Amino acid sequence: MTATFQTNLTDTTYNGWTNYETWNVSLWIQNDEFLYNLAQKCDSYEDFLSVLKELNTVATPDGVRYADPAVNAIELDTDVFDY
């Protein structure tokens, strides 16, 4: 049996996203039917946050706050809200 180890650890992203917070928010938006349908009606992540605020929804079920400063809104606008 041969084992292969990754020796070049230059990828500093989290599953291809900027960080855990951005990945987690994206994961919930794209895999929860209600959030996905809501996101499709929004022009940007900022719009999405406004609607969530009105719905009194502040965090993903995993506890990541949608308005967490670590969430990369630009990346979400490009990859999630670019319909």
C-alpha cells in the first residue's frame, strides 16, 4: 500500500471560500430551500441581510452570524447572488 501526502499547503482558503464564516453562510444559503428562494429575490448580500434582519434571523443554524465582519460579502455577491 502506498500513501500520498500533500506537501504543498499553499491553499489558505476554507473549502474554496475565504474563510469558515463565508463558507458556512454560503452553504446554508445554497442548501436551505427557504434561504435559497429568499436569496434569489435579493440583488446582493447586503439586500439579503436587510431581509433577514426584518425576519429577525441573525445566524445560521451553526451559529455563524450573517452580519459577522469575517463574512466576505463581495465573494458572496460574486458566487451566490450573481444570477
